[in-house]
Amino acid sequence: MKKTPYIRVGTSYYKQVKAPTIAGHFNDILVHWNMETIKQDHGKDHLSKISKYDGFTCMPSHVDFQQEYLGFYNTYSPLGKLPKEGSISKSIAFVKHIFGKHYELGLDYLQLLYLKPIQVLPILCLVSKERSTGKSTFLKWLKEIFDNNLTYLTNDSFSSQFNADWANKLLICIDEVLFNKEELTERIKYLSTTNINKLEAKGKDKREVEFFGKFILCSNNEDSFIKIDINETRFWVKKIPVLEQEETNFLENLIQEIPGFMYFLANRKLSSEHATRMWFTAQQIKTKALFKLVQNNRNRVEKELASILLSVMEKFDLETINLCPTDALAALNKTRVKTDLTQLRDVLKMNWKLENQKTQIAIRSLRFGVMAISLLLIQKDAIIP
């Protein structure tokens, strides 16, 4: 007997349809359907043949997907391709191109997406000022792998209060990202680690849902596409080099290897252990691109003070330097950057995490005592993979 395309969830009827795309594929979606229309098209007896569910739920799984879960309709989309052993040479080469020295960790990241979709993962940021690097191809490739469980957002749509179109997605990809407001940075940081989110659609009340989405950001602005501080551990920033040779059918070749690549991920042994809530440690995903981003996000007071101290340390061949806030303020006031003692103390204590030095001689004019600034905090070239 032919399976009916209709379902009833609660007291509402829906039709399962395949919406065509420009690429020639079809997206499975649910369209609200009228009960009277079903009777007109198929007769009233057809209603008894329709599968009935108590409500919607979202249970992400790729290996053991179930459309029905304890009487609820699973809104997570099954993958359109099945794993099958085959050639994956182009896929492996592409992963090496995207992740570079972090190649094994990159495979771990993709494997965790496939086998452990609810595992919290870092915010992956792909940046490059150059064109033809493969950033957009990487997103399109992931779209082909994870189908309807990946969605694209713009800066405006992410900042919108309505999130019903992406709140239950595995991957949320934002291309040409530029977050100038700190509230957007705080929002994405919160969402990257939380397991609960408020779903809000137009004309409907907010409701609490489980959240398991992972973010991938792409930008041509390497230095300031987002504002983060030196202690941030949730961002995995990778600078993507230019492709050595462009191939017209490169994406099509990657798509052909997807079943083989899925088989490879399903049988591969992870190279890293579950060390933090985001699986990877901060040291494992630290990069020069992250360091550069953090340095360019520093305010003018920090940059100028670091420049002054570096000059003194280089001139006198020092590895550390001692100063008090008032001396630092006097040095800064001789430049074009003006500040006050309160802001300067915030920089030293809050941003640079410096502590007061213990001294045997009490100097009343120095309430905060003497502070030691380590070269590591302001050095020009950090040793980062």
C-alpha cells in the first residue's frame, strides 16, 4: 500500500512535500494542510490512514535516525546520502587545505558532527583576505553532507529576534560575517555552549527548546570581523590559503565522494580526547589568526601602552618590566592617546590580568603598588601553530 504523504500532529494536519531547488535537489518540508482538502482529494475514509503524533520533537541523529520518537514526530532531517566505502582522496585533500596543521583535529570536528551531533563544539571561523580560498565551497560541501540540518544566515537575520528557521539546526553558517556590536558577540558565545534556547516565530509566543547548533563563520575581514578578548576559548579561527589550482568541477567531485567520506568518518578513530565542554582544549585550537584577531581588537590605550613597554624592553634588553599605574599614565599622556588612571587600572587588572607586586617599602602615592608585566602578554611574535 502506498504511503500517505499526510500526517496529523496534535490536531493539525500536514503534508510531506519535496520542494525543488535550483541545484536540482529536493528538500523535504512539512506544509500545513486543511482537513477538508484531504477529504475532497481522497475521501473522508483517508483520514483514518494518516499517521498520528502527539506533537513535535527534535532528536538529532545520523547513524540511527528515527522519524517517530515515543509518539512524537521528529523534525530533524534524515541525511539524503548513505555511507558507502569508496574513494575519498579529494575530500581528504580539501580537509587538509582548510585545517592545515590542524588536519587531524579538523577530521575530529567533522566526525563529531556526524557521530555526536549534540556534542558542544568550538565556533569555527574561516578567514582570508584573498579570494578563491575554498571557504564558500566548504560550506556548500557541508550542506550536501548534512542537507536540511544546515542553514545559512546573514548578519541581519542572526541579529533578528525571530529564530524559528534555525533554532533546531545542527549547523548555522554565516558568510561575510561582520559583528560590530558586542551584544552579537555575546549572543553567539552564549549559544555556542548552551543546551537551551528560546524559539520565537512571528505571531507566536516564545517557547523553550533544546539547542545543539554549531556555528561556522566566514569572513574576508581577518582583523576585526568579531570582537573577542585575549581569554576567549570558544573560537577556532583558521586563515585559509588560496587554492593552488582551481577546478571547475571541484564541488561536484567532493559531492560524489560524500558516501565514502561518511563511511570513513563512521569507522575512523578520533585523534583527540574529550577534554573540555567543547571537546578540544584552548591550546589545541589556538592559532596565529586568533592571536591576530585578539590583538587588533584591543583598544587604543592597550595598543599604545604595549608599544611603549615593548620599546623600553627592547632598548634595555629586558624580559620583564616593572611600573606603577601613575608612571604608565604619565608615559601615555605624552602621546596622542589620552586616558585616565581609572581606565588604565582596568586595562592592567581586568584585561591583562596583572596582580599587585608585594614590596617591603610602602609608597603612599602608589595605592596599587608595583606591577610586573610579563613579556608573554605583549610580545610581538607568539609561538602559535
